Amino acid sequence: MGFFNWSAPAIRRYGERWTPENLKQITGWLRPFVASGSHVLDLGGGSGGLARRLTEELPVRVTVLDPTPELLAHIRTTELVSAELGSAESMPFDDDEFDALVVTDAFHHFRDVDGAVAEMARVVRPGGVVIILELDKGSLMIKLISLAERLVGEPARFFTPDGLCAFMEERHIKGECIRLEGHAYRYLGVVQKPWPAA
Ligand SMILES: C[S@@+](CC[C@H](N)C(=O)[O-])C[C@H]1O[C@@H](n2cnc3c(N)ncnc32)[C@H](O)[C@@H]1O
């Protein structure tokens, strides 16, 4: 049984951690890229805590894509919040389907980050936004967390902020990082399509 199957009750509680300040920041980052009826993807969105809160704050609909049925089962789907079983590396969506994509504390769990970023660039429209909240690989604390995650079979694919920016830009998503509290940072990038000629 995978890590997220047995840890699902704890991850569900963790998914409700968003404070009003956190939401103000996230909606502030999203707002320039969304309009009424825009479609947002919460990739690795677990039990949908953030998706629900985003629809309360912005005039958008949010789809959660996650491979863990034990988490998805707890999403209260509505007209504005939907849930899909699947993985970042092979998304069951059309090209350019989303105006914005968020990944919170999930990117380092993707087994194939190359494939996942290619899929992000495919499903987000040209000029759409990709926001990733992650933990800095450069910090000693995250090195220890990485070790612990590997012991339970997780890929622990952490990046430094500069490393993630470079990785995304090579894959046609151009952006920047800002540091947040603790060991966290936020990446915000815009999807560049059609690809500039090589
Ligand atoms: C630590 S939880 C974070 C959940 C939620 N984003 C949050 O911030 O509360 C990591 C999530 O990544 C999901 N995940 C793991 N591998 C994934 C993959 N390959 N594609 C998409 N999601 C994945 C897990 O099922 C889990 O819901």
C-alpha cells in the first residue's frame, strides 16, 4: 500500500490548514490570470481543501486531479469543484483546458517530474499560470525530510528555488520564485505557447 493510502487521514487534516492569510496570498497570485468562469487545476490536490476555499474566494471552478482514491473520496463535489483520479504524468484533460494550475506540497511527490511538467505545459492555455508551493532542497531540514520520505518509498524530488525556475523554463514555463516562511517558497510561471523556435 502506498504512502498516501495509509497516511490519508493525516493528509486530509493537513489539507484543511489554509489560513485567511495563506488564501489571500494564493488568490492574489491567481487573480491576474483568471476571470469569471475560469478553470483552475489543483494538481495533487488531495481531499480538496484548497479547491473548495478557492471557489469561495474567486469566481472560478476548480478540478482536483489526484492518484489517491482515499483522499479524492472526501471531496464534496459541487458545480464548482470536481475530482478526477489520475496522475500528473498523464493527465486526463484536453490541451489548453485550464487557465491556471496550482500544486501545493505535491510536486516533490511526482515520480516523473519531466513528464509532469510537459503535461502542465500541455493542459494550461498559452499565457496561463502555474503556481507551485514547495520546500527548498537547500535547507538542512528539507534534506532530513527528503531522507525520511525516501525511506517510505517516496521520490522526494525537491528543488532549490533557482533550480526549479531553471527546470521549468527549459520546459516552456517561465517564471520566478519568492521565499515564504520557514523552508517554503512559491514558484509562479507563465506558459509560453507556441514554443519559441529552437
Ligand atoms: C502532501 S499531499 C498534499 C495535498 C494537497 N496538495 C495539500 O497541499 O494539502 C501530496 C499529494 O500529492 C499527491 N500525489 C502523489 N503523487 C502524485 C502524482 N504522481 N500526481 C499527482 N498527485 C500526486 C498525493 O496523492 C497527495 O494528495
